[in-house]
Amino acid sequence: MVSPELLRRYPFFALLTEDQLKAISMIADEKTYPKDTLLVKEDTAAEKLMLLIEGDVDLIYSGGGEGAIVNALVGSIAPGEVLGVSSLIEPYAYISSARATQDVRVVEIDGKALRALMEIDPKLGYRVMCNTAAAVLERLKYTQVELAAARA
């Protein structure tokens, strides 16, 4: 469990009500990981949403088959941002890996339990999914810039 006040400090959770923050805090834990830890692995079950509190994380794509760029950097997560949004979007499988580029501190939220809360509280579900969509769009912009640079 983490403090609801910890979550409230970050934009992804800032617009949630006190009751919603309390509910999420009950299914969340604060953890630390050393540099080079693989926080999530591509093509595995997406079981947790993470809020990065301290450190830096690279998103890496390893798949793609023959002729694909292997271990391509497809994004970076800075403190205050979330990773593991695949835990909220079917088929609930991570589409990239996430590696800590320095020691990190994260809040890990149980994805299945969060989805259950979102089913019970549609306003919570709406807000979380709006914030999830914004995070996905931000990552898409990064990927577009990288693709444009690769073509130049």
C-alpha cells in the first residue's frame, strides 16, 4: 500500500477523487530496482502499471522478425510518467521491454485489480483511460520522430 497523497502529486492521478486515490493506493506498492533491471518484458503478460518516482527507464522493442532492428529504443520514461499501460489494454501483454537506466523507485499497481476498480467506478475508468490514451499518444509521437530521423 502507498499513500494516496503520493499518487496525487503526479498528473496521471491528480484529477482523481480522494476515494479513488485511496482505492488505488490499496492495490499499489512502492519498490526500488537497481540500474539495468528489466522492469517489464516484451510479449509477456502485462500485470502491472508503474509510476516512475525516481530514475530513468528506456523502452526497448526487440521483436519484428527477420530484418528488424533488434533492441531498438522506442521511448524513455521520466519521473512522473507511467509505464506498463498494456496492463490496461487488451490483450494485456507488454509490447516493449522496459529497462532501468539507473536505480529507480516506482509505484507498482496491480493491473487486474485496477481494471476491476475501473469496472465498478466508471468515472475512475474514464479518467484512467483518458490518461492512458495521452501516455500512448506521447509515445507514438516519440516513435514518429525516431522513424523520421531514420529515413533522413
